[in-house]
Amino acid sequence: MNIKETTNDFIKQSKRVLKVAKKPDREEFFDFSKVTAIGIAIIGVIGFVMVLIGQLLGL
């Protein structure tokens, strides 16, 4: 495949994805937001605990 064919294939696939994709409704958006916030909080707590343990052990 040359660059022109690869580019055309990418454009076709992108158009197909955009046709199928839909904007999330309000409830779905808030669900995604909650899950994302919980994930960020969990990662923050894990990082905080690791730093705290490191300071307690003198590392």
C-alpha cells in the first residue's frame, strides 16, 4: 500500500466512525464523569499512601 491508499482508507474508516458515533445524553455524560472522578481519586489515594509509606520508612 502506498501513502495515498493508506490515507484514503483512513479517511473512509474515520467517516464510518463519525456516522455511527452519537453525542451522549445528560445521564450518560454524568455517569462517565462519576467513573472518571472515582478513578482519579483512587489513583490519588494510592499515590498519597505510597508517598506516606516512603516518608515513614525514610526512603
